[in-house]
Amino acid sequence: MSYGILFINAAFVLYTVGVWSEKLQGRLKRGHLVLFWLGIVCDVLGTSAMGEIAKGHAAGVIPITSDFHSLSGIIALLLMLLHTCWATVIIATHKESWIQKFHRYSLIVWLIWLLPFISGVIVHFL
């Protein structure tokens, strides 16, 4: 198994556990923030490793699918980073109203993040 696959799957697990535990608990906590940041680190490491793998397989990839995967991946990673930075500010400022409703936005970002995760699987098998 490649490091890219390992890190992308670790990002999926960490971010998913962070988002869903926050959703189920109904409030943002420091532990969720840790999971978000670890998910980002793993996503960046996995994306970098996958980029190296993709360079070697570029001739066999359908461009439209690959372009969608790349664009959605960049958007998802930026949203994930924005989401996590925003969560960091909320935790740092102890803004109770946002602590209690932040999970609504977490779920949206997580759903968007799933697009490149799933399209990566599809691209791999084409």
C-alpha cells in the first residue's frame, strides 16, 4: 500500500470522527479541533504522495475525471483548512453561540470533502 493511500484514508478517518463526534455531541470541543488539524495534515501528506503517483500514471487517466478530482480536491482542502481555522478561532474566543452551532457547517464541509475522496477511488479504477 502506498503512503498516499495510507494518509488519505487516515485523513478520512480523523476528519470523519471529528465531524461526526462534534455533530453527535452538539458542540465544538478541543478534541474535535485536534482531529480536524490531524485530518488536514494527513490530507496534505496523502495528496502530495498521490500527486507523485499520478505523475507516473497520467497517460492512463481520463482527463475530465482527473480534472474534476483535482479541482474538487483543491476546493475541499481549502474548505477544510478554512473550517479548521474558523473552529480554532471559535475555541480560542470561547464564543458559546458558535460552539453550539458550528457542527452544522462541519457536516457541509465534510460532505464536500467526500467528493474528491470518492472521485479518487473512481479515478484509481479507471
